[in-house]
Amino acid sequence: MRHTNHIKCPECIYGDGWVTLVSGDEGYNPFYPKARECKTCAAKRKKERRERLQEISRLTDEEKAFRTSDIYLKPERTGTTKMVEAVKRFIENPRGILTIYGTNGNGKSVALIAAVNELIDGGKSALYITALDLLMWIQESYNKDTSQKEGTVLDKVVMLKEIEILAIDEFGAIKASDWRTEILETIIDYRWRQGLDDKQGTLIATNEDPEQHESYRIRSRLMDARNSDMESPIVINEDSDVRPSMRRKRQ
């Protein structure tokens, strides 16, 4: 008889993540015992992975409250209006790679954060992170103590490759190295292929022209017209810096 004080999961009893098939289950064979993945444990692992990833985004409480309706719009700010329209369409169908390119301070970061927040509101698994934070988080796993706690470099790359929606900010604001370029190429290539298969969505914001990116593998994937059903997978926003005119919200 199993002791209930050792039960970790109501479905697989011992929390090992697997449930032995019994008579009546699809695939059951009395002569060849089989098991299926425990749905309860799988859902728990997925939730824990989402929470773990949200910790590395380093968003403030104010940023977690951003929504697309908070982006500063005026008739003359045509680039920002076009950007918001593109982001809203992405939120409705978060597939492929949408890249926002333009000048500083015109709402690109807010657009990415707001999109992620609204997608999470809708039950999606989504993460916002700057390119530098992404690379530093991965690189930390070369430290054995960190690796044991949060996983190896490969574990982290796999997590970033497989999350449903990934928003990478300040994509061109990092000092390139062979290692950094290889990591970004690996993540972008995987997500580009998954996006073409309508399985994942990726948002990118950069101050540098994607057509001039030093990595051809990244450049060609960002420019692929199949990434979007819009006129172009690249949205250009050259509006002026809006920060000087912004005011803090008061509770």
C-alpha cells in the first residue's frame, strides 16, 4: 500500500513525471508495459519555466503595467502609429519575426513590453529581454554554481528557443564576438523556422538597420518577407524622442 505522505502528484503519485498505462488507456498492452507523460507534472514544469524566465526580464512594476494603449500617439507621429498598428496585428497572430527599427526614445521598447504583457494576459507564454541580458544570462552558466541552480548553457538556449513568444530589445546594442553571434544565430534561426511553421512568434527592436547586420544568417532571416503578412517584416519608426514630454503616472 502506498503511503499518502509520500505522494507528490495526484496523477503520477510519486511525482516522477510518468503514468503507467492501464487497461482502457489508449496504447495499453498487457504484455508490453508502457507509460505516458504526466499531464499534471508537465503543466507544473511549464509554469515553473515561465516564472523562471520572467525573472530574467528584469521588468519593473511600472513596465509590467504597460499596454499598447499607453504608447504616446499623435497625428504627426506617423512612424509610431505604424509601429503600434504592426504590434497589435502581431498580438492578434503572434507568429513569425517582426522587427522594429528606428531612432532612440520613440517607444520601441514600450511596444515590445506592452505586447508581451498583453500576450501573457491572453494566456500565452511570452518573455521580454534585452539582447545583452539574454547573452549575460546564458553566459552565467559557465559558473558551476549558477549552472547547477539554473541549468547549463544548452538548457538556457533551449528555453529561449522554445518559448512561444520572445521579444528581444536593443538587438544591435551589443559588442559582437564569435560566441555571442553564434548564440544569437542559433536562437534566431530556430525561431525563424518555427515561425514559418506558425508555431512561434518573435519581436525584435533595434536602432541599427537590419539590412546592415553583420551576420548574414541573422540578416537574411529578419528580412524574410514570409515572416509577416504585412507589406514588410521590418517596421521603421524614425519619430523623435518622446521621453522629454512624458510625465509620471500618479496613483
